[in-house]
Amino acid sequence: MSELDMSSQLDPELVEALEAFAELTGEGLNLYDIPATRVVHSEMFKASVSELEPIADVTCEIRSVPGPGDVPDVPVWVYRPSDAPEMLPALLWIHGGGYVLGGAEEDDFAEKYFSVTARCVVVSVDYRLAPEHPFPAPIEDCYTALKWLATNCDELRVDSSRIAIGGASSGGGLAAELALLARDRGEVDIMFQMLIYPMIDDRNVVPAGEGVLDTFVWTRESNRLGWMSYLGSLYGREDVPHHAAVFRATDLSGLPPVHIPIGALDLFLNENMEYAKRLMEAGVPTELHVYPGGYHGFDGFAPNADVSRRFGQDRDSALMRAFGR
């Protein structure tokens, strides 16, 4: 397939947003200058929600969760519908950004949206970023937040039997890692995973070139640099632990049900499809949705496109079913 053929498969409603992304970023995210790209990434997220209707009737409180030992405290953003005094299910949300970008604040709209739409408490983890803090710092921050949520259900007015986890891109990758870590440590029960186009295979770093197409938004080079930053000294080794890259896992039994949505033009398509297949073979209830014409993050870049609306409806329905809505 040529690059022209790949472009011809784009959903027409997603083209304008892709062109705006290229103009804003200068043809792509530059992970050779991560501090500058973090600024661009933040501006991009603000622009993507600027035309959306603000979400009211939800409270937000920023808390600080003590880390174990001499590990720094973990900031979490706690959202709750304003008119909900009763015990609610909870979603631990993990933001994306290739393990090197983003923060809980950038996902504020999504966190409010999930809280109101699924009528749940949302706890968003502002985990430490690579390359300053490579594995295991980010996943341990997520686990610290999950354990805090599970042990403070009464204070947070959360139903301890209905705790879900989720995230997008690297946030989906961390959520998948977290599900394995929680299973293996046996301290917290998770009832559902919402893995939105998750970044899970550190070996999916074949460079673009003749016969190997690059992808839109999140390129092969971005993926290589993201994994290199996250894994640090582990990068390129065959003994990368499955808690760092879940595609390495050989035993997926005993994991909670999973919902995986992804665009057909996303770099992560093959790894997501293969991971869904392995989950099903391991007896894990798994729902995989592939959206024709969609590139990485298309639902955020063009939220009003028809394909993005279908993506959101399927995602929300899966979460609400998991919560028994």
C-alpha cells in the first residue's frame, strides 16, 4: 500500500483536523525536543476542546496521594457529579502522551465528561513522565493512585466492587500494565478495562521507509522515541517485563473485561488486534472496535465527525454496561 493509498482511506471528515495538526506542529510532534513539544501538546489539547460545550454539574478536587517510602506524592484529580450523594462506581483515568507528554489538567474535559455521562467518580492520575522518570515510576504512580482509591472508598463514596481503569494511547498502555500489576499483586480488584488505542508493544519500532508506511499523528519515529524514553536502560532488550509493555505478557488469564477502540489507520492497530485476540484466547471478555478512516487520536482531533461520535457512543456504552447502567 502506498502513502497515497493510505491517505485515500482517510475519513473525509477527519482530513481538516489532520491538516490543522500538521500546521500547528510543523508536520508532526518533535520528541527530540520534549520540553517544547509538551507546550505544543498542551495547546493542541486546548484547541481540540475549545469549541465543545463546557461541562457543568461536576466537582473537581486535587488531592495528593502519599507515595510508598521515599517516592514523591502522586497528584490526583477527583471528579464527581455535583448531584450525586450516593455511592458511585469509579474510573481511574490515565492520560496519554507517548509516556512523555500530557497531564491530568489536559484531560480535564474528558474527565468531567466521563464523570457526568457514566455517573461515576473519576480519579485522574498526574503520574511522573519519562524520560525524567522512566519505568517503573509512571506505572508505580498509577498503582499508588489505584490502591489509594480502593482503600478510601468510604471517604470518596465509591462502590468498591465497581472500580474500572482506563486511558488513551500511552494512558491505555499504562492501564493495561496496571491491570496486570493489580492481578499479580492481588491487592485491588478491578472490574473493567477501557483501553483506548493503547500503546503496548515496545517492539513496534520498525522505521518508515520503502515498503514500510509511516502513520498519521503518532509516527514510527515518535513511537521509537517514546518507548526509548519510557523504558530507559531496558529499551531494546529481550527481557523487558510485561508490567512495562503488556504485549510481552504470556499469561493474560484472570484479567477484567476489556473494551479496545482504535482507528484503522493507527500505528497501534496490529498490536491492539493481536492483544485482543490473546485476551479472548485467555478467556477474558473482550470487545474490539476498529473504525475505518480513523488515525491515532481522531476522536479528539475531530470530536464532531460522525465516526468520532460513533466511537464515543460505543466507548460510553461499554463503560456504562460495565457499571450496570
